[in-house]
Amino acid sequence: MARILIVDDEPDIRLAIRTALRLRGHEVTEAQDGPAALAALEGEKPGLVLLDIRLPGMDGIEVLGRIRGISRSLPVVMMTGYGHIHSAAGVAELGADGYLQKPFGDQELAETVGRFASGPRAEPSGGEPSRPAAGDRRGRAFFAASLLLVLAASLLLLLR
């Protein structure tokens, strides 16, 4: 299976994505910010990067630019919950291969990883990357339930 780098500043989001990917047999590395992501690229050599656009300090777009300076063939999928990317054309302009709009479901995550983790991306040809098909409701529900469980567990730990 693929080695995937998750870059997101929210630990609960990383946990939910990590859990879903590991259940599918993927090897997962995590980074909470841009500098940690760039360091992980050197050491871990992932086959796919899932990169949040909103990160503290160095944002995801700057991280993407630095990744492209290191490798034009490493697939990068941008993640956003803020509607920054509204089309596949917007992703292509940034230099990414695809995007996931938060909240996304387990099925949508699996489809996206399957599409981009299968091998290195081709050099840019001017075509637009495709947006994954919308996940089914069960996939979204699974992801939401996983996130709620993590938040509930965190709350219980804080209350002790």
C-alpha cells in the first residue's frame, strides 16, 4: 500500500484521516505545519501528500510551492474546509493534483488516495486534475462519527 503524508494543524483531523487510511493498509506519516511537512518529505519519501491549505505560519500553498521545487512528480491533494478551491482548475493553477473539500467521507478519501497514490504523477500537460466523486452518505457519516468519538474522548480526558 501507499506511504502517505498528512499535513494538517488539527490533531483530531489527522487522527481521523490516519485511522481511515491505516484501516485500508496504508503507511501514514503526519506533520502539523509546513516546516514539519518539508522535513518529513526528506526522511519519509511519501508517495502522496494530503495537504491542508490553512496552516499556521507557512500556509499550504507555500508548502505546495516548496514541494514542487523538490519534486514535480509527487502527487499532492489539497484539503480545505474554507472553500478556497472551487474547481479542479483552481487546483491545477496551484500545482496540486486534486482536492478534498472538508468534511469529506471515508469513501471519498479512499477514492482520492486510490487515484493519486498508485504512482508518480505525470509531468504537467495543462490538463485539469479531476475532483473525486462525492462520497456516499455512509462514508461521510463514518468520518463524522470518527471525529466525534475523538472529540468526546479528548473532552473526557480534559474533564478528569
